[in-house]
Amino acid sequence: MITPRSLALIFVAAALSVAHAGSPAPDPSLDLVKNSDQGIVYAVPKAGPLRLKKVDRDGAHFTGSIRIAGSYIYGYNADASDDAEYERTAEPDLYFIPDDAARALLPYWCERGPVRGLYFSNRDAFVRAAIASPLAAQVKSRKIKSVTGLLTIWIDAYVATGECDTPIYTARFLKIERAPDVVAHNAYADPISCG
């Protein structure tokens, strides 16, 4: 005999099995790393050359170097002419936007999806290597609002972390593999905003 209680248990079991069946199967090409300090799960592509070194409150740290292609943006994201102090002291932003092949090899915050952009821990080294110094000086002095370029580079010391619910990826720039194509713009840089 089916009682109201047994009917309720059957309903709950059926609902749980449907919910479980609807969740995607784990991707066998990824290792998942939980950072308990941050409450973040990172996806680490097994095919990539970067290997997990440690996980701490500052994020997931990786060893190994990797060759990535993509584009960079160096410049200001907005007009700050109404804020004289900011106008005088602000530094241009610099970020690198990996292409699809590079994204497939870079570890990322699972919940937010593959890397959209990364920053350099040694940004001055990148600027010196990728952008002619007169052009970089024009950006700093706001004579040119931004510079973009396509290039292939090597990085290491990759770190994936999150701040204020936003993924942040940093790496140490090592060298340029292929000479950059550079374009100067008289428009503000289009920011990547959320990592």
C-alpha cells in the first residue's frame, strides 16, 4: 500500500535523479582543483603544459612555461579629464587577450569560463619588448589613447585567482616569439573588465 509519506519519498527520489541526470558530465580533459580558502574551483586543462604548484588564499599557482598567441591592449579605458589627480597619476592599463588555442591550455575559474584576458606581473618588461618606446611614451602622455597589437609570446609563473567575484589571471612575460603587429588608436581601449 502506498502511503502519502512513501509517495513523497518516491517524488523526492525521482526529482533528485532528474536533477542529477540534467547536470553535465565532468569534462575528462580537465582536472578540477578546489581552493577551499577562496571557495573557487579551477579547471586545469590536462593537455596544457602548466602544472599546479600550490593553492592558497592568493589563488592557484602554476609552474611551467607556455607559448600563447593573441592580442594586447595598452592604453586608457576612459576619459579622465574631469579628474585632474587621476589624469596626472594614472598609468595606462595593459592586458593580453589570448586566442582560442591559448585559452584551451590556460587554467581558469570553472564558474566563469575560459580566460578572457590576463595581466603581466612584469608589465614594464612587456611594454619595453612589445611597444616602441616613443609610442609607449605617447600613450602615457595621452597623445595616443591606446595601442593594440597581435603577437606570440612565452609566459610562466601563471596565477589564477578571484577578487570581488571577478576572475583575475596573471603571468610573468618571458619573451616575444614573433615580431608584433602594432596599431595606434585615437580611441579609448575597450576594457576586458571581468578577467
